[in-house]
Amino acid sequence: MKFNDLEQALSSERLNRYVAACNNDSRKAMTLYRYNLRLSQEMFTILSCFEVTLRNTIDQRLRLTLGNDWLLDSFQTGGIFDTPRLARTSNIVRGGYRRLQEMGKPYSHVGLLSEMEFGVWKHMFSREQFAATGRCLLSVFPYKPTSTPTMQYNHTYIFNELDKVNTLRNRIAHHEPICFALGASQISTSYIISQYERVQRLFAWMGFDSESMLYGLDHVRRVCAEIDNLV
């Protein structure tokens, strides 16, 4: 494809950053754009596996204390999220249940779980949700470091780590470029490598061997190396 055709399809505003990063070399800019798409695909695969693992691990823990239908029960009168402070979470879960009904799907706990967005699981470690679910969810990260007087690996720490993962997930979902230094038109994979390593670390803290789990799926470092070689 010629650059002008790509520009017409994607807009000059979208491609300008790639062109600037490639010193006005339009052919190189097209290559960088394609690499960015590949990197987005690779990272989204990793993030998808992480999200499902996190969701299922949280669910398994809460079933023990809140029952097999804890998510459906959560927004009912007297449920764990039936408070003004947790109204947004309650509405999100209720909305997921309504979507199942609108699609004519019979209720199932697994079906309702799948309707939840990543933010729901992240917010399980915010102060209000963490308390509402019984302050038990740090147990889903049994291999996290032990807290010290100067470093607390508590629910707030986990929330902040998941928030960074959520931010990357949203950037990819909204087709934002991830092959640049943050806030600059400079080719860099440092942001993605740091986020990639964060996800690997969180997998390990949950007790999962991500290398084995993602065998044949994980090519993030390879694509990053290809991008770095364009510099």
C-alpha cells in the first residue's frame, strides 16, 4: 500500500506521530505502524490471559466465603455492594445481568462473570470493595513479597499495579500507539517492556508459571526488538 492510501484510510493526524518518529521517512513510518499493530496484538493476548486468570482466581476465593452466586447476590438488597459507596460497582454488575437477559441467555454465574470488565476486578482491591468482600483477596497473591515497615504490599499496592495494567489494556482497546516513549514522538519500547514485566510478576505472585501458560503465544520481546531496530 502507498503511504497516501494509508493516510487517507487512517488520517494524517493519526500517522503524523509515526512520520515524525521516523524523520519523515514515510516507508519507515508505515513499517512502524504495522509493528505497533503487531505489538498491540501480542500484548492484548497477554492481557487477556491475565484478566481471565485474575477473574477466576478472585472468583474461586469469594465462592468459599460468599457462595457460588456471590456476584448475582452482590447487587441484591442487602448484598455486599448494596451501599451508596459501592453504587457504581452494583450498577455495573446489575447491568451485566440485564445484558444476559436482553440476549435471552439463562443466568449462570460463569456467564455473569464474563460480562464484567477488567475494572471490576481491579476495584476489588480498592478500599471499599476490599472491605465489602471480607478483606480476604490478598490471598489470591500468595507469593507476593512480604510487607516491611517501609514497603507495604497491601491491597492499595495491588490496586495500583492493576490500575497500570488496566490503563495499558484501555490504550490498546482504544487503538492508541504503544511503540513510543510516553508523551513523546520517540520510538521506544521501554513502557511496554515495563508493563509486560509487571504482568509477568503478577502472574508469579498468583502462583502461575506464565512462561508455560503462554507458550507459543508470547512474542512481545521479539516484536519489541524489531521496533527497537528501527531506531
